[in-house]
Amino acid sequence: MRRALAAPLRLADANAADRAGPSRTGEALALGAGVALSAAVLWLVSGQLLVPAAFLAGVVCLGALVLVALRLRPEVETAEFAAPDWSVTNAAIEQEDAAVAITDRAGRLVCANARFAEWFGAAAAPPRLPLDPPDTEAAEQAARAAWRDGSVRLARVRKAGTAFTLTIVRVGRGEDHLVWRLAPVAEHDLVADVADRIDGKLGRALAREGLQAAVVGPDGLILSANAPFCARAAGDETARVAGTDFVGYFRSDEQERIFYAREGTKGAPVRFVHLPLADPDERGGAIDPAHAASFFLLLDNEGGIGDARTGLPQVEALLSRLPLGLAMADRDGRFLFANPAFLRAAGHDGPTPPPYPSDLVIREDKGALSDAVRRYVQGAPMAGDVAVRLRAAPEDPVSLSLAGVRGLGEGAVLLSLKDSSEETRLKREIAQATKMQAVGQLAGGVAHDFNNVLTAIIGYCDLMLMRHTPGDSDYDDIQQIKANSNRAASLTRQLLAFSRQQTLRPQVLQLPDVVAEVSTLLKRLIGDRITLQVTHDRDLGAVRADPVQLEQVLLNLAVNARDAMTGNGGDESKVPGLLKLVTKRVTAADVRAMKSEILPIGDYTALIVEDNGHGIKPALLGKIFEPFFTTKDRGKGTGLGLSTVYGIVKQSGGFIFADSEVGKGTRFTIYLPVHVPDASEVAETAAAALAAATRETPRREWTGGGRVLLVEDEDTVRAVAERALVRQGYEVTTAADGEDGLEALERTYATGGAFDLVLSDVVMPSMDGPTMARAIRAQQPDIPFLFMSGYAEEQLRREIDIPRMHFLAKPFSVAQIVTAVEEVLRAS
């Protein structure tokens, strides 16, 4: 990007040089005249011609030396770059609705669009943006996360009250730039929303009930009003009262009754129901009525002052139509009424509220809520919040807003409760996803390092077994060490499956075929007391998955179902048990009818595993996919079974859902997308079939042996691999990292030799395997590479764009590494 900026700058410098040409000639003439004048002065002062001649000779020599030095100075070549690069970038980032900037790895601002300069200033360079102090630190942390993870998004950052969404993406051929995009967030304006509703359907609905309503700004000017108010205040339902003084439409008499000024005392007195309109979150929970917009409901006070029930039917009609959860209590703290939204948010069953608001909260919060209601009833009109825990959800505190109102008897309090169940659910899901991602990254890293240790242990066991025979005193002990190492290797595979970093070998297959392959094993696994029932739907679509891993999914779910139906193995009285395996065709129309927020619309093949066991408690259902969480007795479960299932399904591109009812059983439903082959896959299949049918030229057979360059930073793994290959007749050259590997390659080339294969680890210090491979391919394009790593093969293939690359998963045995090397050499 900086190169794209260089061309316009360099063009400007050339034009400036052309313009400066005449001025430089004038400067040279002035300098020559000055030197001549100085020589004349010296001649007049000294009276000798030799002095000015020596002066002129010295000036000429000095000038000649300067010219020689300038000509000998090496010219700095400036690479020419095409200006269209900058025009393309400029056109790409110029957006009217977002500020876009690009920074390099050193944190320098490379370019930015006009919106960025307008909103944040041309001198601002991310992440040092003029945001609010907490958000400035958050932006710096997000930049570090983007360098590490590739992209990051902050839902909201603020600058002087203005909210933005911040998205940072790592880009560039060398991934050495960050693209910053800040888009303004349209925040909800409660005052404008209520004003629009009073001008719209809500205002007309109030008019049908004969209710007068108006929204008044903090300055006392009317923002909106419905038709009955305009008719009473101005004498015309269509009168425009917006922008006029609200108080000017009223007057009071000696008894402090309030009338419309236009009607005078001949009209009916009115009573005000006042509700401040403000977001308590913006002021720390306290609303100052003098600095907030207000919603006024005006009621005809025909029943006189002092009757607390006067006008309540009209108020109930109003509040029942509002989408907010609102209720009203009298001076004794009793509910006068509550609208359906309030009861729904409070988790109360039934059309009528309980006697007191405190009946909705847990015992510990009853006193605090009762005191708050009493304080707002007896004190001056004000509003505030109190944190309580509802009986329907005692673990999640909610904010209950209270506002003192006047005009309904001696006093009343308005209560507002927002239905935050959906927001709470989303927060839990986001927190759960974040926790699972963090644990997954940790598990993947631990499994990778542990695989190096297991590779060395298994390799040395194989080498020792070659020197012992069955029946030897040490043979059985070595076999036990190797068996336990293989058990540890299966544990690391579970960790990789959970972290979605497992090496999968997906195939296009039918789910009934996988179920049929594993059914015999499942029957032995669940025992004779449990019946296995298998049902397959017709016209099932093919899926693309690893059949071995799908079998692992079925085995893990079957083991959990067996334990649930036999009381974790301790209660054999619960018989007969029933385990159902069902494959089902799910069309896009079926998914659309589900109205699921998680499952994308498309065609799926579903696999259902259902049991009639004791079920899972609702409070534990959201935790079953967490690693190391188990409902079994201590010592009877590792807690990795369902987390492994979750990782395999998600890595296969599918979705898994769990439904359970205590005492009736549990059902797991796995949705795998139907595989639709693309054009390249169809062409590849046809080409393979044609090649198999027309194969004429016999392939040159590999005769064994060869020169192998082994690059591995773990000493024990390198030693095991070297010994295994040397025993099979290979000539092995070892290196501890990528730089040593390149040096070994150059030494071999210098002596006229060459390598037949490079066997390398992926992650190494100083220079990693892929970087070394690209450097070697520049010298020997046809040399094959066999990478060995504990990470997933698919993940590495996406990150390493190198042709003719082969993969060997860690941990491996001596026989596996020898076989892998032999297969690569045969293929090449």
C-alpha cells in the first residue's frame, strides 16, 4: 500500500524540480558574481595580483572536489510503481457510511478514506484513536487479537457519545496489514419512539378510549400529541401543537384544580399522569425529571381528588397496549394492576398479578423492594432502579424501574420491568461459545505438545521390541508401556476432536451404511437388557464426513445412553431399556418451519440417538458439551465423551442439539448437510475413471532406499525417526530447524548430491517447516515433502499452500513412519 502512495509523491517531486530549474540558474550566477567581487576587493586591498589569483584558484579547486563527490555518490534507485494500484485501493475504501483505515505491522497509518479523516482526524493512527478512554484500551487489545487470530469485531466503541462498531481484519500477501472499519451504530431513541407512537396507531387507540396524551421535551415544548389533546387544547383535532409550550394550555383555580386554558373553569378538570422518558443506563440508574422528556396522560377528574381508583380503567387501557412491562402500586404497596408484558417479564403465570410486588421476588429481596416502593410513594416525584432476583429466575438479577406519579389519589408508584430472558439467553450462549473456544485452543496446544512426547515413547518401545522376542522377560513390560502410550494417544485425539483440530478424512457416504457397520458393536456394548431399534428414512441425501469419526460419535452417545438407562451402571432394575437410532431426511422447507436461529436453511440428513433413561436436568442441559463435565458418579466418566461428539460434528460442518425430560429420556439430533458435488469434483471423478480405464503406460516401481532430509526440533522425536529410517536402509541427514535444513541441503548440492524426500515438522523455532519448504522448492521444484505434526491435516493444508505435500499425524510408530516414507517415494 505504501508503494501505491509512492508514485504520486514522486511525480510531485519531479514537477517541483522542473519548476525550480530557472531559480537554480539564477542562484549559480549570483554565486559567481559574489566570488568575482570578493577577488576584486582582495586585489584593491593587497595591491598584488597574486592574492586574488590564489583565492580564485582555491574556490575553483573546492568546487571541482564538490562536483566529483556528487558524481561519485551512488544513486538510490526508486522502484517504479503503477499509479492505478492507489486508485483501486482508494476506490475500494471510499465509503459514505464507514471510516476505513489501513495500518502496517509497525502501527503506521498507510492510508485512510475521507470519512476516517472527517470523524477521527488525519493525524489519528489506529489503534491510537480519539475514543473514550476504556474503548481506546479495548481497541489496542483488539489490534493484538487481530494480528493473532486474523480478525476481531467489537460490537460498540464510543467517541464523545457516538457509538461505532469496530472490525479489524488482517490482510495482505504477507498478512502484514490491518484494515480498520468503524461504522456508526444507530442507537434507539426512546423519546423519539414514544413520540412517533403517539402520532401513530397508539395515539389513535388512546383517542378511541377518550384519553388525551402528549410527549413533552425537557424544555417544556410539546414534541407530539394525539387528536383528543389537540381538540381540547387548541379546539381542532388537526391543529399543530408540536413546538408550543405545554404549560401554556392549562390554568388552575383557587382549589388548585387544573383546567384547559381554552375551556376555563366551565370545562372538566384534568389530572396528569406523568412518566419520565429516559434510559436509566445512561445516568447510572437515576432519572432527573427536570432534565428528561416526559409522557403525559391527561384524565378528566370527574370523580374529584382523593379517589385512588379514579381514572384507573383508562390508565389500564393505555398500559395494556404498550410493549413495555408496566404495573402500578398504591401507597400501601399493593398492585393496582399490571399489563401482560410485566407479568411475562416477571415469570408470573396467570392473568392477574399477586397482591404485592414483593411476591414476585425471592425472600432475600422482599424487604428491599417493599422499602423502595414505600420510598417512591411517599417522597417527591422521582424515578430510579432497584436490583432484584425474581422467583422465576433466582440466579439472574434484573433491574426493576420505579417512578413516583401524582394525580391518582394520595400517591402511587409506576413499576417497569423489561423482559430480558432473550438477552440473558444470548449472553449465556456467547459466554459459553467464548469459553468453549478458549478451552479448545488450550486443549489443541496441549495435545500438540503431548503428541511429541508420545511419539518418542512409542518409537523407543518399537525399537526395543525389535530386540526382544515374545516370552522374553522384558517383552511384556514394553508392550504394556506401548499400550498405555496408545491409550494416552487416544486421549489426545479426543482433545483434538473437542478443539476441532482433529485430522479428519472425509468421504461422501450414506448414514445408514455407517449405522450398519457399527450396529453389531453397539449391541455388544449396550448389553442384552437394552433393545437397539434402528429406523431409516427414504431418499436420504449423501453427506461428507469421516466414517471412523461418525462411528466414534455413535459409540460415545450409545455409552451415555446405556449408563442413563442402567443408573450409571449401578441400577439394573430399570429394564427394559430402549435405544433408538433413526436417520431422517430434512428438507429446506422443514428447516424453515422450525424457525431455528442456529440451523441455516438447507437440506440435511439427520441422525437421531434417543433413549428412555433417567434424563438430564434442565439446569445441566446447557453444560453437557463442556469438557470434563459429567453427570456420572466420581470415577465413572472423564467428561470428554460429549465434548468429543460436539467437536467431531462441528468440524464436519454439522449441528447437534440435545433435548431431555427428567424421567423420560434424552434425544440427541445431529444435522449433517447434504453433500452436493461441485463442478471440479465431478470433473475430477470423471478424469480418475478415464485414467483408470485407459491406463497403458506401466508405472516405474520404487526399488527401495533413498536419501532423506529429516528436520525436527524435538531431539527425541528426531532420534527415533532417524533410527527407524536408517534400519530400513535410508541415508538420513538430520537438522534441528528450518535454517539447519537449508544449510544441509546446500552442503549436499555443493558435493553434487540430492535428496529424494524432505521429512519435516511444521512448527519449529527460527524457521518453520512451510517457510523452509518454499525455499527448498525454489532450488529443487520436484522434491516431495512429508510433514509430520500433531495438528489437524485439514487445518495445515489450508494454511500451507504447497503442492505435492503429504502428511503424517503424530504420534506415530516406527512402522507408520517407515510406511509413510515408502508410500511417498513410491508415489513420486
